[in-house]
Amino acid sequence: MAHNDQIAAASLKHPIVLLDKGQLYKYGTAGFRMNADLLEGVTFRVGLLAALRSRKLNSQAIGVMITASHNPAVDNGVKIVDPMGDMLEQDWERFATALVNAPSDEELVELYNRLATDLKIDLKIPAKVIYGRDTRPSGHKLVTALAGALDATSTEHVDYKLLTTPQLHYLVRATNSEGTPLSYGKVSEVGYYEKLASALVRALKGKKINGTLTVDCANGVGGPKLHEFLKYIPKDKVSFDVKVVNDDVLRPEVLNLDCGADYVKTKQRAPPNTKTQPGARSCSYDGDADRIIYYWVDPETGFFMLDGDRISSLAASFIGDLVESAGLRDDIRIGVVQTAYANGASTNYITQHLKLPVTCTPTGVKHLHHVAQGFDIGVYFEANGHGTVLFSPDALDYFRNKAPQSPAQKDALDTLVALGDLINQTVGDAISDMLLVEVILAHKSWTLRDWAMTYADLPNRLVRVEVENKDLFQTTDAERRLASPEGAQDEIDNAVKKYKDARSFARASGTENACRVYAEAATRSEANELAERVARIIERYGQ
Ligand code: G16
């Protein structure tokens, strides 16, 4: 059978590390993610699957991103991107898991061939994989392992080197749609910048972006990429004053260290090393620039955060108003997708004030993205700042081709078309989401304080709990309840009953070796107390 000897020989160079105590590698919330020392063999095997996937999908390009995003610098990760820039189809995650856990090179080759047969894949047709990595030094070694798998399977491959995760998603879609009526943009990093810059001008329609925006790039790949993007904004048309901070990619150990979106969201404070004017607009990206959180700090109010829920409701409200102004309220279905981490106040605001339906899915943008695709306009954000807005091809067609009945309708339709280009349609994208927020604030002439006035968050707290075996914790009801271990959910329910307007849940993280506990309640001290109580319950059951 084709490639057997090559795969076996290459696999010897990138051996899999067998995990202790018979544990298995798992394709988690965002692919395989762990200490980089364990990932060389994993990445090699992911390369084999990417090659199979490309051949299964008639030689379309498949993406592979090497990143551990918000995790510490010693970790890394690898995930597969499908042809339209979406995350790998979930059915295929088990094939990835099976290949990665094959105990020997012989069994790996055998499984590779069995998958090809079972999935009716013609191993003789061409295959193409494109890939990129974040700034982690371990990325070099993992890229070599990946290329080894692609060479062994005669797969054409393109190494885009350093990229943000959303840039890789963009490039995958652009590659596969090139030359078709649905072309997503030029197939290059420059194409990505040009597309966003041009859409920014069109979406702003001459409105002014006020003040300075400080952007904390988590010392990750977002730093150099944001600097690069800013060069493409036409200065004669848009004045956008950006101060980039935490953009040190030369010292790997500072990646995500006391900065970045995950730090800001979980600690509920600004990165200690960034000094801004009181009340000035700031935002933080995460390590691979697919998440964003806004905030300000001033002596009067202290720290105030505008997270993914806020971006979601801001975007849904603005886009809803545009659809109304375009006279399309009865034609376009807008929906919002959240996870259990969404603040209860945001869900109420969206359902009761904006009158839009909200669906709750398990954590992981792959779940939210899928549900959002069911609407004409699907707005999805996780509270941690990861999300985007999807416009269906029909909706975009409609906005482009509907004959406006008035100048106001034309304005609204033009802005909707521009937003369709400005917003990364493949995955959450910190740069693109930042531009979306800036455009909306400019249109509304809003400061962050005006934005914050739309509703009051319920005080909440997120706690990370290290346990002996996180796999004991299985959830149900979109992760809002624990199905096992038995008795744990009853104890959580009893704890929640003690507090006013309270809610809490626990789940195993799919990217870290830990459980996460979320709690919200009427007051900050109650939310903190409840989170601590539930964390103790999880600690006890996780032993
Ligand atoms: C990834 C996923 C997100 C998820 C986050 C945390 O983000 O893409 O959808 O919210 O992990 O997941 P978990 O709670 O399972 O650890 P990132 O930015 O780290 O790639």
C-alpha cells in the first residue's frame, strides 16, 4: 500500500511518548494541547490525518495550526482546520485520537491504511496541507515533525511560518475558495491585512475613532501581526491611534505571563505592567490572537471589564439595528450563541431587551460556530472573548443585491456588506473583533462607559482547580450540570441554594490539566464565596 515504508521510517524520527498509567491523548477543546515535550509524535500523526482529510475532501487544502494559545510558554498544541476555515469536523476528532494513540509504528501504519479503506479515501490523488505556528520556540520542532508526515504521504505543503490562529483559518478558506464566486480574499498574509483595512474604511463610513486604544498582545504572535496590520490602514482615510504593549516575542518565557486576555478575564484585573491614562480604552489579546477582552481602569471605578458577552451583545444590537434600518427585519434571522460561562445578565439583555434568541452550547468555539451557522446572522462569543459573527452566504447576497428604497437603507446595506468583510467569518479573531468594536463605538460615538451602561453584570468568579483525575468529571445540559461523579452535582445544588440569584457549575478543561468552576451571585462576596465552596467540592470529588 502507498507510503507505508515512508510513514514507518519518518515515524521513527518523531516517536510518540506513551503516557503514564495507560492514559490516552485526547483531541480536546482545541486539538491536542500539553507540555511541548510530548507533542512531536502527536504532531507527526496529526500530519497523517490532515493528509487523509485533504484526500477525503477531493484534495482541498487542510490547515494545521501549531499553538497553545493562552497556555503557558512550555505548552504547545496542534489542531486541524477544515477547508472553509472551520474547525475539524467533530466526527474526525476520534480518528485523530486513534492515530495519535496507536502504540507502535506498525500499528500506526495499519490504522492509517484502515482509515483510508473505511473512509473510502483514494491515497493516490493529490493532497495539500498549509500550516502556521505561534511564537513558542517548540514550534520549530513540531513543524519539522508535521512536514515529515506530509512528505511521507506525498502531500503538498506550504509553511506560512509565524501566524495568528485566525490568519491561518483565513488562509485555508482563501486557498480553497480562490477563483470561485465565493473567493474569500487574496491567498497571502498581505491579502488578510488588505481585506481588513479596506473593510475598516468602508465600515467606518467617515466616522471617527476617538482617543487612543492600548492593545496588550500577551507577548504573543498578535504583537508583530498587529504592528504589520496597522501599516495597511490608509492614514488619509482613517485615524486610528493604537499603542501596542506586551509585544515582546524575543523572550519566550514572557508569553501570556501576567498579561493577555486570559489573565485579564480570570484575574479580573489589568496587566500590572501596563500603565494607561485613567479611563483610557484598553484591550488584551491572547497568545495566538483569537480572543479579545476590553477594559478600562480609573481611580474612581477601579477596573471595569467588557468581555466576550459584552462584545456579543454590542455586535448583536448594532447589527440588529442595521438590519432593521435596511428594512430586512422580517427576512433575516439573527441568533446569539453563548456557553454556560455567559453572564446571566447578558443572556437576559439579549433575550429581553434585544429580543433575540440565545442558544447555549458546550465550551469550545467549534460548538458555537456550528450552531451560529444555522442563522442568517449568527453572533457567537464565549465570555473569555473568543468569538465572531457569521453571515450566511444568502444574507450577504441579499445585502449586496437588495435595491435600497432610501439613502438610509443604502447606508445600512453598505455597512452590513462591509462588516461581512471586516469580521473574520472563519473563527474568532482578536484583530478583526477589535476593529468591529472600534467601528461600532465610532458609529455610536460611545466611550467604554457608554457601552458598559447597557446592562449590569452579575458579579462572577472563575476558579481553576487542580485535581488528580479531571476525566472523572462528565457534564450534561451544555456543561451546566455534572453527570458524574455521583453526588457532586447535588452538593453544588445545595451550595447554590444558599445564595441569592446564584448559579454555579464545574467542568473539566479541554486545554489544561485542571477543572474550572464558575459562579455568579447577587454580590461580589457571595460570588467569591460560592466559587470557593464549589471548588472545594470539586477538589474532594477529584481525588
Ligand atoms: C480554547 C478554545 C476556546 C475555549 C478555551 C478554553 O481557546 O478555542 O473555545 O473557550 O480553549 O477551553 P477549556 O475551558 O476547555 O480549557 P484558546 O484561546 O486557548 O485556543
